[in-house]
Amino acid sequence: MTDAVRRRVRDPQARRRDIVAAAAELIVEVGVDAVTHRMIAARAGVPLGATTQYFATLDELRGEALQSLAADVDARIDGIRTALAERGATPAVLAELLVQGLADARAVDADRAVVTAAVYDPELRSLARRGSERLADALAERYGRSRAVAAAVFIDGILWHACISDDPLTTELIESALAGILGAPTTTSD
């Protein structure tokens, strides 16, 4: 028995986390509807029955995995909000941060997986909207609510563009578009 297996046997919470992490990885790779108990158990390195031991249904397990992916999105938004607070919420800074984020293919795929799942499951829609709403909140004080929401919608579009295009958008294009959407600040604070 390997150390990882011994740890999971003795630590039910670690095993549960491993199962959720495996489900989240698979959702990103194959989509929420394609994920099965068997796939998750194999990825997590646990017996098939462990998935039903810790989760009453596959939907419950998928939901927890989507929550985990959404928490990852929240962490990235927290980083963007912190950087905007420290460096100034300008179109240039925001464009730079977005291009850096788009370079993380796994993060883009995770965001896409959450939004795609929400398209087909109305109960997940608030989860999928959370990142955009938090980003709009970060921009609203400086640019006003309407322009902040418009910028967040544009950023959502950038994420989808990254999923379907072979040619990434340039920092300059993103900055220019954001400058047009956001306009001049309504407040002078950075």
C-alpha cells in the first residue's frame, strides 16, 4: 500500500477532497455531463464505491466539484481586485492582468466549464455569474455601475474568445476596447 493510499484510508476528509479534485479536473477536461463515478474513482485512485460513500448522487459530487472550480475563479478575481487596488483600476492594468490570466489555459478551461454547466442548469447560474459580478463591483466605484457591468460583459466575451480562437487578443486591443467601454473615471482615486 502506498503512502498516498494509506493517508486516504486514515483521512476520510482527504479522500473526499481527492474525489472532488478528480471530479473538477474531469469536468474541465470532458465536460460536466460526461463525468461518471467510474471516471472520477479512477482519477482519484479510489475504489468505485468511495464516490458513493462520500456523495449520495453523481449530481451532488458534480455540484461540489463545480463549487471547487468556482472557488478557483474567485481566487483569481481576488488577485485581480488586489492588483487593481494596488496599481490602479485603469484599462492598461486590467488588460495586462487579463492577458496574464488568459495565458493560464487550465484557468480558462475551468471558467468555461462552470459557465457551460450553468447554461444547462439554472441552479448553477448564480455560481457562474459570481466572478463577473465581483469584477464589476471592483470597477463600479471608479467608473460607475453601467460601465463596470459593460466591461465585465466584454471580459466574459474575451474568455469565450480565448476558448474558440487560435489567435489570442493582444494587450493593446483589450486595453483600447476597455478604455472605450470604461471611459474616464467618475472618481479620481486609484
